[in-house]
Amino acid sequence: MGMPLELNTLIVTKGNENRIGENLFTLEKEGYRLYPLDIPVDVRKVLDSNTSGSALIKKVEWENNKTKITYQLISLNSTN
């Protein structure tokens, strides 16, 4: 039996991110997802929205059909 795996090239938070440091966040998603590590990726609130900023994914954890990522926000786009 195979394991379903999704490859993601951007972070979609849907407002579920948790701040754990100055520019460090965690996000938990359903299913097993693979993200590129230490390469800038876009961060969006929802899939069809504009980019909120850029982040470096520092850690990916898989457990109980969930993926938890830890990422560092490196730039933030302002609406001003």
C-alpha cells in the first residue's frame, strides 16, 4: 500500500500559524506534505490571495497523518 504525499512549493496558512519566536512560526496541516528546506518560498493566507511574504522552512515533521512545519519569515509584504 502506498503513502499519499503532496509536494508543496508555498506555505498557505489559512490563519492557523502559531508564532514561537520573533520571526519563527509553526503550522500544522492534514496529510503528509513535502516542502523544500532552506529555500525562500511564498507565504499566503489562502491559495488564491497575494503573497504575504517569504519564508525559509527550517523543519518538517510527519506524524499521525499530519505535517508540522517550522518556518522563519524573512520578508513581509506591506499594504501601505
